[in-house]
Amino acid sequence: MKIKKILVANRGEIALRVLKTAKEMGIKVVSIYAEDDKTLPHAMLADESYSLGSGPLSETYLNQQKIVDIAKKSGADAIHPGYGFLSENANFANLVESSGIIFIGPTAESITLMGDKSGSKKALEHLSIPMIPGYHGDNQDEEFLANEARKIGFPVLIKASAGGGGKGMRIVHKEEELLEAIRGAKSEGLNSFSNDRVLVEKYIVNPRHIEVQLMSDTHGNHLHFWERECSIQRRYQKIVEETPAPNMSQELREKICQTAVQISSGINYRGAGTVEFILTPNNEFYFLEMNTRLQVEHPVTEMVTGYDLVRFQIMVAAGEKLPVKQSDIKQKGHAIECRIYAEDPDQNFMPSIGKIEKIGSPTLRDTRLDCGFNDGAEVGVNYDPMLAKLIVWGEDRKTSTQKTIQSLDEVLFLGVKTNRDYLKRILAHPAYVEGKTHTHFIPQYEADLKPKSFTDENIADLIAAFSLQGISRPTATGVAVERSTPWTTLTGFRN
Amino acid sequence: MEKIFFINGQDYKVTDYSLKNGVVSFTYNGKKYEYQNLGFRDGLLIEGNNHRFSAHIGSVKDGEQVVMAHGLEARMSSGKKIKKQSISGSLNSPMPGKIFKVVKNVGDEVKKGDTILILEAMKMEHSIRADKDGVVKKIHFQVGELVQGGAVLASVE
């Protein structure tokens, strides 16, 4: 079935991401926006755009019926959910399809299966996918769980089954912390996901987070687009991602990717998905979870393989065959993504807000800024604090690292405190340069990642810039003119 | 002329400071500097100290401006120091958000570090903790209420 019009059920950079590919394919795009987003690019660049009104998220971007109604009204024949929001909501996938609209994503069954961490591990048992030693069963008695933890041996991880993003997670190093951690994870699971089920797992010290990009069509083709290394995280959220993973043998790389394909073919998956693995310092890897959506960090894969993953998602949803074979998909060069967040890394990553006076744009070759904001936009408290993704390709890892550091100076986000400078410090750190990444990179190198102190020359340059603001060069008559700063008038639109 | 600049809260004194005809000059730490703005259309283009660099300056926020120049980023002000008020025992909201949970009640005894309430902002939860041992004197907001950044949320005595 041909797709002629797609409603993008999301906001910000990912809404624009989908919009761009749809336009390239000659498909019309419908966007939706909450009232407080009405001047953002995603509300302005689509062929049609509809307001979701205002109020809490449940009334706007999470209002399933309202979104389906808009899709029907506008004649959209497919809905792309982006990531986050309704992208992994099986009810929504069902509602969309039962309304006669194509859901650009996996089946509701796959979403349900992989959405529950315990359930997914059970379902994969027969595929002999390597699993972290642990207990994922139904017995949720506190004492029983504590005993399972003792059997595994400390340190152990207690995790809410329905959890994500670090919510409902506790690391337990000793007996005395155990029961409190189980209770804490249960109550956080209940509060955040209305589900107090937890699982217990061996906690791996200094693991790497490696994931595999998958894409499956409905004709039995289950392809992988190689791995991504996403170990650099804060608050359990990735901030730097790259591909290929450094310090990984081709043999291991292929083994991990093959294992991921075993999963997508084993559950007869459809569309884009990502299998996440934990890689131990001894190069053993274990299944972590499967994300049944397009990931935030998908662009690094696109840069290195040269394929447009959103295009493939749309083709698969339309029932077409994937136009590539596994042997066509090669990694060329190296790509890094940095997530630019509105936050202060020097104040425990406290989110920040404000008006973006100037975004700026990267100018080097093979750089990409996926950003949902325009100059003059307000960053508020109602949405995720990610401002943009800077994605940079280079011939090799060293080149892409250098280009990323350079490009970070070009994306200013003036007006809002961001982690831009902090990202530069990460990329310049010797351990990063050597590719020695693991998920505790940020706490381990906390002291090294503090702001560098300024040299005398830096101080002088800063004082000069501060002093000369609003004062332009001497005119022919030798008298400098005061001028209005451009920031007062910069409300121009960019994407 | 002597002039004080504050960079990320730290004070720096320059002497022989002069700003006229589009040229700024001063002495800092024993060295003389001179710069001019070449009037770059999109931001500043500054020349001096043996190099040329572009710079961007944010608008005034809490008495300070962000200055970005060839990879440097700093909060700056000149003249008098900006003081951030912080009164012991009074717990302020670090940012605008919504009260997610009130953990302690008025009259409860608390130890330094105990969570009194939880603020939800930007999809994350932030514990507001007692900054000293004492008794919860007042909780100014209820669950679900929106609060401004800096608002006093609770007080401990």
C-alpha cells in the first residue's frame, strides 16, 4: 500500500527528521503541536499543521484519540511516532491500525513483548541469547528477591521491569542496603510506571553499552546496520554516541550484530529496532533490552552506512521490500553524535531554561545538526531538555573527534546554559581519545572533566569581548559608533 | 583607570583601562593588551593580543552576561559583584517546576540531607533536601502546584 501522507506524532528535532525524509520521498506531512510549541519549526514546516491545544502532555502529545482524529481529518494514511511519547505504546499502535491508518513501527505485539524487561528476557530464552545472570520471575516477595540477589553475589542491580532512563534502578553493594533498595525500586516503579515488578541482576563493573541497529521488512528480511557505542552517559542517559565502536575486533562486532539479528528474526520483528547489549571488560556480552523504535542516536549509523533509516521505516510500513542486502551494508569512516542538553554539568547536570538568543550552525564538511528549535525560542520546563544533536562524520575516529570538538564551538545556544563545553572536555579526555569508554566514564573522570581554569590570555580576551560589545570599529572619522546588538532583533527562523 | 571584572564569579582587576574610538586597552597581570572590534555582522570580530577571533555575547541575566569567544565560555559582569542570596534553612526551588511529592510534614524533625519534597522539572525529579538539622517550620506548596525558580519551597528551623 502506498503512503501519500504521514502524520508525525512528535515534536522538536525528531518531528523535523521524519518530515525531511518524507519530503524527499514526495510524501505530504502533517505535523501537530501543543500551543506552547506553535512557533517552533515543527509547527511551521509541514504541509499541514494542527494544534493539540494546551495543558498537560496527556492532553497534547500523548492524547492518542486526538492524534488519530487529526490523522483522519487530514487524510493521513500513516502515523510516524518518532521516539519517546507514543512510540513504544502498544495501545496507540493498536488504535492507529484499528482506525485504518498505518503505524510506522513494529506490531503492537512486538512493542508489548519487548516493553516488559522480564517478559522480553523470557521470550528470548529459546533463542539462546546471552543473558546477565539474574532473576526475572514472577515471585515478587521481598525476602525471596533478596535471596536471589545473595545467590548472584554483590554487587547486584535491582531494576523496575517497566523502567527506563534510570528510574526505578538501584545498585546494591552490600547486604545492609539490599531490602531498602528492593523497596525503593518497587515504589519508584509503581510511581513512574504503575508497575512495582522488579528484576534482580548481576551488576557489571565498568561495562560498555553497545547496541545494534536493526531493520526488518515484512518479507522475511532481517538486516542489521552494525553497532553503536553509547557508553558515555549521565543520569543513565546517553550523551555521546559513536560508530564503529572503538577497540572492538571485527570478529566480536560480527558476533554481536548476528546475535541481534537472531532476535529480530526470532520474534519476526517489523521495522526499525535496536538491541542493546552490555559488553564486559572481558568481551562477554549480554542482552540488555530491545527498543522498538527509531533511536535518538540513529544518525551516526546513517552517516557511516550512508542509508536513510527513516526512508526504510516508511518503505517497510508500506509493505515494500528493503532495497538492500546485508552484504551491501558497510561501515565507512567514523561518526560521533553529541547530545546538546539545556543543563549545567558543573551543577550536577541541573536542567536550565531560557530564551535561545542564537543557535549557530556547524560549518565543517559532513556535519549535521538535528535541532528542533529556532533562534528566539524559549526552552521551558515542560519538555525534555535535549536541545539538539550534533552529528559529525570523519574518515577515522581521530578526525571525527577533532571535527566534533571544533563544531561544538559553532553551536552556541547562546542564552541557555548547555553542556556544550562539557562535551568538548569529554571528547578531549585521554581515556576517550584512546576509546576507553564505559558507562561509568563520567563519574570516574569527574575531577578531570571540571572546567579548565583560564590562562591570563583567555582572561584578557574575555574582558576585551565583554568591553567591546555593541561598539563597532572606528569609522573613517575615528569615532566609533554604538549599534544595537543583533540579539535584540534576531528572531529569524532556522531549522 | 582601574576596573574590576567578574568572570564565573571570580574577580579580576585590570589597570590603565581605556575604551574609546572602538579600541579597548588595559593592563592585566603585568601585561598590556589592546583590542578592537572589526564590526563583524553576526556577533563581534575582535582583533588584538596577536590574534583575531569572533565572539558572541548573551543578554543580561541575573546581572551577568555569557561571553563566548574562540571556544571560551564564561559568565561575566563588571563593577560590582552579583551576590546570590542563600539563607540557611530556607529551601529554594533550583528551577521552575511542579511539586511532585511532599515527603515531610510541618513539625517533622529532619536531619541535614533528608528529602523534604520532590520537585519535578524537565521530566526529572529533584529532591529538595534539608540543609541543616531541625524541624520543618513551613511547607509553602502542595503537590501539583507550579513553582518559579528561586521560590522558597520550605523552611527548616
